[in-house]
Amino acid sequence: MSNLPIPSPTLLAAILILAWNFGVMLLFGIDKRAALHGLRRVPERRLIKAIVFIGAVGAFLGQRLFRHKTRKAPFTWLVPTMLAVQIAAMISAPLFIAGLQNSWP
């Protein structure tokens, strides 16, 4: 048995969120490539689900990097809205948890 340090749950959550957003960004790239080459596309429903499920940062970066889905109706408002909501949630979650810990009997 090795004595490797166990990462904190916060660090694990951050790593998972970064990995997920990287995957969402790649999903936008895959869809762009498919669009250019006439291949089977990633369904919009799947892209939207990925954005809503903590993937707005990856979607925003994917839109900019691949110049994809920047003018399509649901994506023009969904990505910035979810980006603001998710950033607010990530900033407020630690504050909320700290408040609960301080008020616990």
C-alpha cells in the first residue's frame, strides 16, 4: 500500500468539471468537423444537455475556437446565460457551504 496523499473532494470536483468542459469543447469541434465534411452531426439536443450540465465554459470556448454555433438561435442566448449561472453557482457554492458549517450546532 502506498502513502499517496488523497486529494480533497474540492480538487476532485474541479478536475471533473475541467475534464467535462474540455469534452464539451471537443464535442463542438467534432460537430464542426462533421458539418464541414458532410458527416453525421452531433444532435443539438446533446449539445444543449452538455451545456446545461456544467458545460457552459467548454461550450463558450468551443464556439470561439471552432467558430461553431455562434449564430444559431438556442446557442446565442443559452451559452452566455448558462455561463453566467454556472459561474455564479461556482462562486456562491463554497460561500454557502461555509455558511452552513458555521451555523451548524
